[in-house]
Amino acid sequence: MIRVTAFKDRTVAVFGLGASGLATVRALEAGGARVAAWDDSEAGRKTAADGGATLVDLSSADWSAFAALVLAPGVPLTHPEPPWTVSKAKAAGVEVVGDVELFFRERAATSPQAPVVAITGTNGKSTTTALVAHILRSFGNDVQLGGNIGRAVLTLEPPAMDRIHVLELSSFQIDLAPGAEPTVAVLLNVTPDHIDRHGTIEHYAEVKSRLISSAEEMAVIGIDDEWGARFATALERRGNPKVRRISVHTPVAPGIYAQDAKLYENGSARADLAGIATLRGVHNWQNAAAAIAAVEALPETFHAGGDLQAALRSFPGLAHRLEVVGRIGAVDFINDSKATNADSTEKALASFPGHIYWILGGKPKAGGITTLTAYFPRIAKAYLIGEATEEFATTLGENVAFERCGTLDVATRSAAADALSAGQAGSVVLLSPACASYDQFRNFEIRGDAFKRLVADLAAEQAGR
């Protein structure tokens, strides 16, 4: 755990008592602060109290006593409207920050040159973050992985010169971390997402750009969308930090580009991704290029002599992202539950040439699946679940055969039966919902785990026959 000493002997309000909120309470208390913890949920308050947190009803508290309000990243900061705690904090002149900001303040106070790689982007940031950590670990480094992936940032080991923190940061976390200054920052892409939390795509993109603008040494930027291209040019003109471009469409300099599963720099091959199942698809070429650029932007002592190709080939992949969870007969079952929007699902559909038995649906996002029509010829059949069923049925229309299944268990069994009956080599049953999970599952991880269990049960039944 990281002891946050920035508020020693002062009182800090913490609002939102999920995993990161509780970790923040413990880190602040370990650093000598007094913490007033609160959550709008009775269940959240009970969990915190059972863990020893001091509950203070912030609705009736004296806000002049607080040095700061630490907001959990799941709580909206500005849109659709500021939560009541933020309004009270601003009225009292109390700063509002998040746990990532506390991490960077502690780093600045104790080990300001400790290496930190921070990754953001609409899609691909979890895979890229995990790949950066995997490469660095395979080279023999002490790596701490967390943030928006795995562990809350304040539960990690403290910053140190011989330790690398690799952090995935969401736009929510960046918005609450004005003092974030990573050694290397990565922006993969910007496409419309979380507009309900940011109001406009312009504000969402601006929040993302803060991370790369504040990098101490290097900004690694995907330039295949208009936002990334614009930010790269602006930073280059500013002259600091250094910029390294990433593209899967065109050669770039300085930077890395991808073509036919190979990565190139200055015309020379850098890595070969062919045959690496955990890095299949054009989107993963971008992720791998960004990961390599980020690793090599660190001091040479962290990557000199490492076998990059071996590290890439040993990458185990990311749970719930194009995860091969089983094979029955000639059919592969792919868990892509992490695809919670159409742009992410596009990456999955592009990874398979055809014979896709596609399970999709849930709580839909703006635009639905209208952007995926170019991939409809690859779909053997679609299986619709959740709130999005009728909207997606309308979009599919007569272009794709589909079945209204309602729930994941019905969809999985129906897709498996159809795929096995067709007997086509290279067939896949693909769970790539293009939707949030909240209508039927608490999060995408639980949805993906349910799919894994269903596939395991089907495999056992087939084996029994």
C-alpha cells in the first residue's frame, strides 16, 4: 500500500466507498490524515464501517474543516450534473481530486524521478497496459500494474527508482488528477464514448489530451483518428514532451507503424505478430506498437538486452478481450465481454474472416451498432440479449439472420448448436456485446465469467456424449 502523507494531520472527505474509495481511506489514514468517509449507498457505508472507516454524513458536515474531497472515479465530476458533494466542496473552496492525483503527489514528495507509464484511450488501453507490464516483467523489472485495471492505484507498492508503475487511466481518473505527470504517457485513440459523463466529444478528447501533455519524457500517440493526429502535431510544435507516433495505416516518423501483422520503424522490421493469438487483429497491432514505443521511452536500463519477440509471443492476453475460452469440435468460443461499445466490437469482428456466430446486446450506447454494417457479411447469425434487442434487431434487419434470445445462457446454447450443426472450419461463437452489461450483469467481468461457465458446461456435455 502507498501511504499518502500529503494530508498528514488534516481532515479529508472521501466520497464513494467502492474498492478504490476504501483503498483511499486506508492510504490516507496510514499517512496520518483524518478521513471523513461517506457513500450514498447504505451497503457501501456498511462495508466501509465494517472495515473500520469513520463515517461522516457529508450532507450536514462542516466543509470548512476539509482540506480536500477525494472523489471515487465512478462518481460524475461535471456531467450530467455535478454530484452534491462536489457542489458543496466548490462552495467551500475545497479542492476535488481522485486517488490517481494522490499517487502522483506522493511520488513527487518521495521519489519524483520514479518511472511511471500511463496509458489512456477509448479502446485498447487495458490490453496495451497489460502488454507493457508483461514486456517489462519479462525483461526482469519490478513492475506495479494498476489504476483502471486490476488493483486500485493506492494498493500498489510505493514509487521507487528501481520500480516501474504501469497505470491504465480512464478519462474519469484523468479528470480528477490535475497533477498527473507520468514519465511516459500513451494515447491510443479517441472515439465517442462516455459522452454522458463529459458532455461533448470535445471535452472528452480534451481530458484525454491532458495526460500526454503532462508527460515528462515521451508522449506516444496513435494518429489514426483526427484527435490523436491533432494532439501529436500540437505537442511537437510545443517541443515538450517528445512525441512518438503510432499508426496502422501509414508509415510515421518518428514512430512505429503496422502492416500485415508486422511492426516497422524507419523502414526496418521491429516485430512480427503473425500467429500470436493474443495479439490478433489490426487493433492489437496498434496496441503492440504503442507498448513497444512506451517501453523503449523508459531509461535503457529497464529494457536493454530484452528479447522483445519472445516477450510478445509469451503474452497471455487480457481476460474478457478476444479471450479464447474453449473449443468444441471445430468451433472456437471467444469471450470479448469487454467490448462495451460498437467501436470495440468492430475490432473483434475485424479479427475473423467469417462464420461468426455473434452474441450481442445489453444496455445500449448512443449509435448502437449502426457503424458495424460493413462486417455484417461475416456474420453467420446473431443472437440478441438484453435491453438492446429491438434496437439491434432493427439495425440487423434483413441483412443478418438473428434470434431474440433474451439472456446469455439461451444465446450461448443456441449459437453453439447452430455453429456445431453447420460444421464450418474456422467458425467462432463470439460474445462481443457492443453494450454495457448493467441491465443483466453488474459489470463486464461478471458477464464474461458467466459465458466461460456456460462454454465449460457445453464442453462437458459434448464430452459426455
